[in-house]
Amino acid sequence: MTDTKKSEVDRPLLSLVHHIPGRVRFRISHLKDHPDYAANLQQFLLAQSGIRGVRVNRVAASVAIVYYYTGDSLTEIASNLAQLIQQAGTTNRQEGIAHPTKNKASELESWSSLALPIFTTIVSWLSNQSRLIWLRPVALASLVAVTLPVVKKASQSLLRDRKINIDCLDLLALSLSYGQGRLATPALVITLHELGDVIRERTARSTETQTADLLDAIGHFAWVIRSEKPVQIKSDLVQPGETVTVYPGEQIPVDGEVLKGLATVDQQQLTGESMPIVANVGTKVYASTLVRSGQIYIRADRVGKQTRAAASMELLQNAPVHDTRMANYAAQVADKLILPSLALAGVVLGVTREPARAASILTLDFVTGIRVSMPTAFLSALNHNTRHGILVRSGRTIEQLAEVDTVVFDKTGTLTQGQLTVVGIQTIPGRMSAEQVLALAAAAEQRITHPVAEAINNYAQSQNIDIPRRQQWNYEVGLGIRATVEDKEVLVGSDRFLSQENISLADWETRAIPLRHLCDLEQKSATSAWLSLIYVACDGEFQGVIKYADPLRDESPALIQSLQVSGKKIHLLTGDNHQRAKIVAEELNIPLSQVHAQAFPEQKAAIVRELKLAGKTVAFVGDGLNDSVALAYADVSISFANGSDIAREIADVVLMDNDLASLAQALNIATETKKLIEQNTLLVVAPNLMALGLASTVGLNPLIATIIHNGSAIAAGLNSLRPLVQHQLEEQNHWDFQLP
């Protein structure tokens, strides 16, 4: 370690972030890059008297210290603790505790498997020189050592699995090179093979590291408000509904909604987005995100393994990436090409008597590079989806998403918000005002557990309407409710209900059409205006109608349009009646021929099956129990985090943010992954095909064949890494905003 780096660790740059009696937090500039120093600092501080607990957060570059408060000056306490932190750096140096150089050395361990093959290659090449012929025994011994793993794998395939695989071809090619007395060629072949293995291993490790970092970032403790005081407990012991406070520099430990406070929240660790957000009352925040500045109080909605971060990472860790059709096809092609490769090599050897040509043919194949790069591409796609709140259960799902040409949407709760909302009130001129009609209807419907009743009462409360007291009431199923409100008889229900009570609707029927253009609506869409009506009468006289609807999600129109522009067929599938389905379809520009109304669960499944039998690759999007059968029959099933339990369990894709627009992102990621794999296929097949042609005709040095074969595999593997690298570069471009 240089003197500069010694000084940096000995005298860490620190600043006070937050201090209350019994608890203080410091930001230490280089904690993030010095993992060994972080561990040693925690150990050193815990050994000091008066300190109850220490938590080092490398992501936030901060340390939180909990101490026994005895009434001393907070300024003096902070100064003493700062001196202890400075002392910790000096103690580490004096005791010879390892610093970041050891961590850098550990990063090189993954490359250690290349040491012997590289040494063997160099020694073998040098032994070909007449002056260094004495190195040949060393080269031969080291070559035998590096060949043993290939012999072991080939032997297992022949003796245990009773089949010839690519390892057998590799061993045969190496043996032919041995037979010619060439040592450098097989040594380089093994080196290139090992290099490919290292690249694959590091790629998998990179993904696992990101996963582990995110899970660790959820945090191990939370400050919960109990008896009006913050109490520190383990984060997975927080109860839903409790209030959690988060201080500057701390990780948010739960998913929930901000109840009080203002803070800058860094979501980079969870979403990859470099721009922090300003969280205030009503903002949804998530576990594993970081409070950069400010302090907030959060209502805990999901805790522990139920948080978005934990659920996302659990699925990512368990997601199969080798279950794709393309991967299976590559494996099948690999098996089918083994015997033809052996036959072709045998013919060439018999005709030309040149073992080098036969070795070149055995070295070349078209699928190794694809099989090397494919898992990396799918892992990258899974990781990208997960960080954007999209849970994809397998590589096979990504592959199918890229092939989807037909998307079938359930209506209620999927394209619509799934919650009835009052969108307007129309009255008969000269009678009651809209406010009076709403007040009477809300009074009649209060405490009735029906979606329309709840919508009317919610709307009345939002309009600050004084709801009068209800006296007697009677609910008539399928018709409406009869109630006495302030000694007035009020009827609220369908037009049939009022007609049965001999209440004339003639004034409404004559004014209905012109009033449609004059109604006072909060929303202007056709869907919102004319989905459903509730009729209100008072003392035998019709007063007006309350319009209610299940409004479209804000993102639905733009999503449908983008899917149609990309060439996908959109179908609307609903159990609702034809009129309502038609209105929604017209507003979203879905052709009426692709609208299926009044469909029960088994009919929904039948429609999905019919589309599949017609050769379509179908994605079904739904959230309810009645959608579960259709979800099961679709090629790709998609649901929401707040959907029914069974819908979430069946779904191949879960939109954790309950944002329908993220479906377009999942489809785009799948399409980009497909293009990436196609690029990799071209990178592998084209050079190997040309090399095979040369090896079979004019001849090709086995060393050149190995370089082409392994080089193309490595190029494909590196190409698969490209999205991961780009994502990491985006994360580095991070703005650290502070609240004013």
C-alpha cells in the first residue's frame, strides 16, 4: 500500500450526518471502497465501553453508533466518537490488519485457474526452440496436468453416461496433436477453453453479487415508533401498519407510504435509476432504497420477504435460465453433430493422412459459443427486469415474451382501475341541486357493503358534503335501497326500481340526450360518462342520476397504442356486458371483432386456446381469481402484485409496481434479448462454418481452428455481458442530491 493510501485509511474523512441522544451517524468518505476497513472499524468500536451497537453501511458510506446516553453534551460526545473513528484507522495500521489491497488480490483469484495453462503454453512454445529443448520434459509434464480435467470429463461421459459428448471430441483432438509431437497447440487449446470458463464464471458471480448486495441492502434493523418513541428492532419483525422512521444515510427497511416528513431517496440500488426522488407525504417508498437527506415516517405495508426487493431477488435467484427452447435446441444440435464430426474427421484423416486436419475438424462446432453465451444473456434480462419491478420467473418466459404476437387483456382491474368511481351527477332543473341529490344518496347508502354504495359515499366525502342522518332503511337485492332521511322517503337504485314504485322518469327521458352534452363531469371520456347510472328519487319525485364508472388506468391508452404500433393484436376479454365492453374497446381503439364480453372463466380459457390453435403466441394479462384458468392456458401469463393470490402464483410475469406500462418494458427487454442471442449465433456460426470449410478442403492448423472456435465463443459471451456493463455504467452516472 502506498503512503497516500495509508494516510487515507489512517485519517478517514468523516462528517456528522445525524445525532440524537443515544444515537449518532457519521458519513465516512471511503467506507464504500474499503470493505476490510469497514469490518475492522465495526469491530474496534464495539470493543469500546459505552457503545451498545454499531452498524456500518458501505452503500451509504456511513456508520451508525448506538451508545449509552448519560446526559453529556452531544457536541462533546460526537467529538469523542470522531476521535475513536480516527484512532481505529491508526490501530488497524499498527496491528497489521489487512487493507483493500487484499480485496483486490481476492478479485484476481478467479483468474488463477489460467496460471498453469498459460505457463504450459509458454513453456511448450519455448521448448520448440533448439536452445531451450531441455524445457520439453517440463512442458510435457505440465501439459499432462492441464489435460487431466478434460480426460476426467470425457471418461465420465463414456463410462457413466454411456454417450459421446463434446469433451470426447476435445480429448480426441488433443490426442491427435499429441501424436504429432506438438505441445504448444494443445496447450493453447486448453488455455482458450479455460478462459471461456473463467468468463462464464465471473459473469454468474457478478449477477450473484448484485443479488446479494441488494438483499443485504434491505437492512437488518428498523426504527419503529412505539409509545411515541423510536425503538430499534430487526426489520423483519416490523408489523404491517406500524410507523417506521428513517434517518439520513439509512436504508429504508420496509415497503410503504410516507406519512410525514420530506427526504431525498436514492432508488439506484433497487431500480438502477440514477436520479433520486423527493419523497413527501403520500409517496410510495421501497425497502433497500437509501435516504440521502431528510427524515421520513413510513407506514409499513410490506416487510421482510414480502417487500418488493426481497421477492424480486428470491425469484431472480431461483429463476431457471437453461429452460429455454433455444438452449434445448442448442444441446440437441450439439449431440447430433458429434457423430458427423467424428465421421468427417475420420474421412479427412483417411484421405489426407494429416492428423492436423482431423484435429481441426474435431475442434470446431457451432453450438458451444451459443451454449456459453445464452445463460448470460437471459440472466442479464432477468436482472434488468427485476431492477425495474418486473418479476420474470424463467429464461423460457423471456424467450416466449419475445415471440408474443397477441395480447389478451382482462378488462376490470387490468385495463381499468378495478374500483368504481362517481364521475358526475345530472339533475332535473327546478328540483334538487346536485349537492342535495348526492347528500341524500350518500345518506341512504351509508354503511352498505356494495361497491356502488362505497363509491357514492367516497365521492360525497371528497366533495365535503354534509351527509344527513339516515333513519329507517331497506335494501332490495337487485333493485336498490329505500330509506328515510330527514323524514323524507328516498329511493336510490335502478330505473326499474323507480318504475316499480310508480315514479315517472319522463322528464329524464326527454332530457337525457341533450343533458349528455351539458353534464358536469370530472372526466370527459365516453367510458367515464356512460357506463352506469344510479337513479335518485325523493318523496315520489325523480331528482336526478349519479353516474359511476370503473375508469381506465391512466397508462392503458398509451400502452394499447404502443402494442398495436409494434404489430401485436389486442383482444379484450371480460365477464362484463357487451355494452360496457364495447365502450372500453372504442376508447382504446380495439377492433370490436377482438372484443369478447360476458365470458365466464372457462370461456376465457377457451378463447385463449382458440387463439393458440390459430398459431398465435398469446400473452394473457389479468389479476382476478376468475382469470386464473386463462392465465394457465396462455403462453405467457401476466398479473400484478396486488392481484389475487392464485393469479400471482400462476403468472409467469408479475408487475410489482402494479403499473401496466411496465408490460411494454418487459416486452422490449425480451425483444432486445432475442436480438442479442441472434447476434451471438451469427458470431459463432459464421466463423466456425468458414473454418470448417477450410479444414475439410485446403487444411487448417489446429491452433488456428482453436482460436476461431474459442474466440467466437468468448466473443459471444462478452457480447452477452454488454447489457450488464451498460447497466453498471448507467448506475455510476449518479447524482447525489441534497434537500435545501
